[in-house]
Amino acid sequence: MAETHQDSGGAGGDFDLTQFYQIFFEEAGENLDQMEQMLLNLNLETADDEELNGIFRCAHSVKGGAATFGFSDVAELTHQMESLLDRLRRHELQPTAIMIDVLLESADASRSLLARHQAGGEGDAPPTADLVRRISELAAGRSVAPAAAPVVPASKPAAVVATPAASVKKTRSLEISIGPIERPEQADAIRELFRDIPGLGEITSLPSERKDVRVFMVETASTDDDLLDLFAFHVSREHISIRSVDAVAEGVVATPSAPAPSDASPGFGFFDGAPGAPAEQISVSVAATSTESKAVSRAPSKPAAGAVAAQPEAATIRVAISKVDQLINLVGELVITQAMLAQNSRALDPAVYQQLLTGLADLDRNTRDLQESVMSIRMIPMSIVFSRFPRMLRDLASKLGKKVDFVTQGEATELDKGLVEKITDPLTHLVRNSCDHGVEMPADRLAAGKSETGTITLSASHQGGSIVIEVRDDGRGMSREKILKKARERGLDVSDQMSDGEVWQLIFAPGFSTAEVVTDVSGRGVGMDVVKKNIAALNGTVEIDSAEGYGMKVSVRLPLTLAIMDGMSVGVGEEVYILPLSSVVESFQVKADAVSTVGQGSQLVKVRDEYMPVIELEKVFQVPRFDFEKSSDIMVVVEADGSRVVLLVDELLGQQQVVVKNLESNYRKVPNVSGATILGDGKVALILDTGALVRRSRH
């Protein structure tokens, strides 16, 4: 981080801002994401003040932090965005689609610049001079044609393009009272701010009648709101009193650094002069280091809609994922230890060891509660995934010349963070596929009696111990004849008697594509097979339902977490295996003559007028049998990939929660096994991959 450290050196030789870098980068990313969402949702005809103020505050916050840490390129770009947004929220300009496009491009460029600073300045910085020029011209109410105005140099702030009557803020005299305070160093810290931040102003101590109140005379150009937010890093706002001694009227300021209206959130960046000068601003992201601090997007005295939405941030803390993973691993070990104690205590006499057994029962209950609480830490809402698709679809639909509405449902549904990271790419491909292959061109839709705007719906819901994510569109659907024709061309074994479900599954074959033209969007024959492979690696399944001319639905079913699961223990010989409880349908006892042998040793059993293939776990895992008189006569019906099979086992040992251990990383990949766990007696039990067993029965 050598480069960025030099950039922030102006903040004072003994005040190291590098400790706040990570907080700033995370909060800047959140603000850019929020601004993008608000821009995408903005109604150009009926945009109200709350919406425009919310977008302005996001840009203002990023600009303030970037200038504080010396990231002048980010500060300059966001400063220009702020100039345009300020004129929009003051109703001096009417928002247009071109403005939204330019602001979205600028947000992307800001992300790239921030990523470069986060990486220590490695790589080439994306050019921003053209964006700065275009925003400046829009803010001035001119066309964005390249020849309309000279290019504004990237090294100079173009804040004065809004009006030629721009002038600089005047210094004013203030009497500031701090108190009552418990520790004098709180007031001393405020004095240090004026020393560490060049350009903030001059501060002088005045006599005070009370020991717990400090009084200062301050000469500064900053607004009261800016000072309140700055001091709030060290002293609560209610303990700060600001009184003007010799107020000097401020001139008209062309930049959006003018004080926000009373209905806007105060304190999103400070000392709004030329961007890029660390002396002029300080990031509110630093507030996260103080227990006295407010939220980044604090609600003002008159709460605005955007501020209220971000209010819960005040009650959150950021913790490294590695620490959460370590905590989950330790809780998993605790679950194993508790299971061992429970198993070893079964032989104890309850009359003699009543107190011990009561304590173990409490330990069992508390361990389960602790486990659920810890697991919930890693659970994040699906809105984190869904939020990236509106922008992607907007750009993709524009590129393809299509009109698409994007609808999301169940954004609050929670999923384990590890799964969220791995499911994002498959969902991205499914959504792009719906837009490219599914939704028709506007003219084609009108000809088919549909509205010219297609709809893509992304939904998430809990079903049992799983989460089901669906991608639906009202487009052309899939053509059974086209898929079968393509399959025959590729030499796949197909027939006209195949069910629709079996035909739809053909698109998951490697390299299978019905696209007639290869584009940079899709049609290269890669993607759907990778989608299914990635989801199968998460112990998930994919199902397709389609009606030609009406649309298509892809359903992805995933476990809620991969760390701890509910399982059913079954015994085969001397071995114990774990079946995921979400896959178990039922179990029953049968006689040997109920099993029919067909073909080359394949077995079937009839369960309520339905014949199901039988899999003998004893043969699959070559389990040695020492009790030759005992035979497997218990059947467990499991379901995966939309199909059911029957597993033949010796006995059912019970239901329990198990801690999933990765077998592949600790040993090697084992067929038909998805992981392992440690039982209460210390033995290792294999967790069966029901999907692999179902696929085995088909061959």
C-alpha cells in the first residue's frame, strides 16, 4: 500500500489514516452499489426530492472519503457526479436517460479506481477525462457531444462549470462548547483534529465556568453540520453546542459542496473545496472506529427515505470471514464433543447421576441454540445476489435491442455466504440466457400477441431444509423439436418417446447449444453444463420446465448451509452411513420376495404402485459382513434430481445433526460420498451423495 500511503500523508504526520483504508473501501463499495440501485429505479418523469437526495448523498460520501485518503482521481470523478446531482436535486435540471447512463458509467469507473488503490496502485488507471467532460457539460445544461465544449483536464476540478458566478466560502467565527464530558482528552482530541487536518481552521481555548465543559473559539469555513459530524467521532452530538459569533454571509457556491437542504442527511464528506486535497475533507467511514459514532447513512432530524433504509448499519460491525469460519469450525467441534458425552452417558443410572444427566441435557439444548446462532451469522439475504442483476439486464437488453422488466421475489430469504458466492455465477448465466434466448424482440412479441416488454422473474424461497431459487421468463420457451434435432446431430441417444422433462435435461449436455449465431452473450455451447456441474458440487439440483411460446422456468434447489446438516444414520454391517435428511422420503421394512430382479442383475421394488430401483449399499461400498445370518431388509426411499431410489440397509440408527467435514481436501474424492462426519463414539461416518446414487441407478 506504498502508493496510497503517500497519497494520504497530508493528513498529519502522526495520524496514520491507513488503518481506516479497509473500512473506507467497503463503505465506498456499498455507497456505489446503493447509488446504482437508486439510479436504476429512478423514474425520470416523477423523480422526487428524496430519491435525488439519496443518490446525491451516496456520491457525496464517496467523494468525502476519497479526498480524505488522498485518492484524488476518485474524488475528482465523484465531485463531478455530485455537481450534476446537486443541480438535479435543486430542480435546476431535468433528469434524462443520458444522465443516468453517464452516472452509471462513472460509478463503474469509480469502482475500478478504488480497486486499483486497494491493490496498492497496481495496474493502469482507467481513463476518466472523457467522463469528467461529459458530466461537466451535462451539469452545465449542454449537450454531451464531444465537440460541445473543451475537455476538462483530469488534474483540475471542474466544479465551476455549473455557473460562472461561483465563489468561495468565507471564514466565520464560532464559539463551540463541548460538554458535559467525563474525560478531558475528548476535548483535546478535537483540538488535535484542527492540527492534523490542514485547512480546517484555527481553534483557541476560552475560559469555562464548569470543569466538565470546554469552550473554544474557532475560525473556519466549514458548515455547522460538517463540524458536528467531525466532532462526533470523539464526542456525542448532543454534547456539542455551536454558536455563531461573527457570521459572514456565504457567497453562491457552484459546487454541490454547498450545505444540503434541511431534508438531506448531514455529514457526507467535509470541507467541500477542490477534490483531491486531503486537507479539505474527512471520511465518515472513520466513524466506524468510535463507539460514539453514527451510521454512515444517518437519518437526519427529518428522516429521508434513503437515510432510513440505511439506518440499521449503526448496529452492525464488520468481522473478517476467516474469524466467522473459525468460530463455526469450533462450534462444530463442540457439537461433536457434546454428542460423545451424550452417547457415553446413556449407560449411567439416572437415579445416581441425575444432576450430571440434567447438566448434559442443558448442554445439548444450549449447544444447539449456539450452533443455530453461529450459523445465522454466515446467513446473508439473497438481495445481495439479486442486486447485481438489474444493471446487468439493463445493459444486456439495450445491447440486444430488447425491452425487459426485471422482477425479484423473496430477497429477504437467507442463504449461507459460502453458497451465495458459489451460486452467483450460475444464476448470472441463467439470467443472461433468459434475456438472450428466452425473451423475444419487441416486434416478435407484438406479433405473438404479447406486450413488447418481456418479464424476467428471479425468486427465492425456503422449502423444507432447502432454498429454491427460480429464474422465470415469459419468452418463447424451448422447442422440443429443435433440441431433439440438435441432440441427434451431436450423436446423443434420444427418441421421440422421451418425456418433456428428459428432453429439457439434454441442454445440460457438454457443449450443447441451439443458438444459431455465436455472440459475445451466448451461443458458444458452454455454460449450461457448467451451471449444472457447479450446482451439483453444492449438493444442489437443477430442474427445467418450459412451454413453447409461453416461457421457461429453471429451479435451483440448494441446502441452506454446507457446514452442519440434519442427517439420518443407517447401519450396514459394522459400518454407519449418514443420509441427508432433506433427501429422505420414507423408510419401510420389506420381505426378500418383494424385490424383483430385472435385466442384468438390476432390482426393483414396488412402492404404492410405483416401481423404484433398489441399491444395496453393502455392494456399493463392499462392506464386509461378519454376521452372515443377518440380511438387509430395511429400505429407505431417497429423492434427488427429480428421481427416487430405494437404499437397502440393515438398520435405522436415528436422526441427528452432523458436522460436515470435507473428505476430498483431507483424503481424496470418493465416489457416491459427499463428505464425512465424526460420530459421538469418535468413529468416522461417510455422508452419502444421494444425487450420485440416483444417477448410478440410471446406468
